[in-house]
Amino acid sequence: NAAFTSFAITSKSTSTISTKYTLYLTDLTISDNFLSNDFKWELVQKTDNGELQVAIGSFVNAESGKDYTLTTTDMIIAPQDTQQYIFRIWLYI
């Protein structure tokens, strides 16, 4: 089973316009042992129909002390909306 965390992005209740955003892991601390194609991650968005994969990758190019980009294209949230996400990590063997 993969380790995971759930989180939400919420647009202000007074917002009247859609907003673009990008998701990062900020100030990442990662052991050199995990800088491998075998240490995988996945970002999914929870939807009414289940889960939608947003991004997937490995930490092979991650650097401790730096931000790590999860989404390479802008995400968009509608006014007064909430988007639910799950971020998973696992060792692929």
C-alpha cells in the first residue's frame, strides 16, 4: 500500500473569477536513497466518479532544500469551488 496525504484547494467564497495555480512540494527534504526511479509518486484529484490522475513521477531529480514541482501545467479552479487531492508515494520493486 502506498503512503498518502489528502488535501484540498478552495477558492474564496467571494471570488468571481477562475484562478490558475501550480502544485509544489516546498522546501523538500529527501534522502539520497530515494533519488531513484523506483521511488514513485502520484497526484490524483477526487471527482464524483472516483479519481482522476493529475500527475505521476519519481523523485530522481529532486533536490533537498528546493521546491519540487508536481504539476507542469496550470491547474484551474472555478469561483467558490473546492478541489480535493490525494498525493501518494511508494517504492516500486
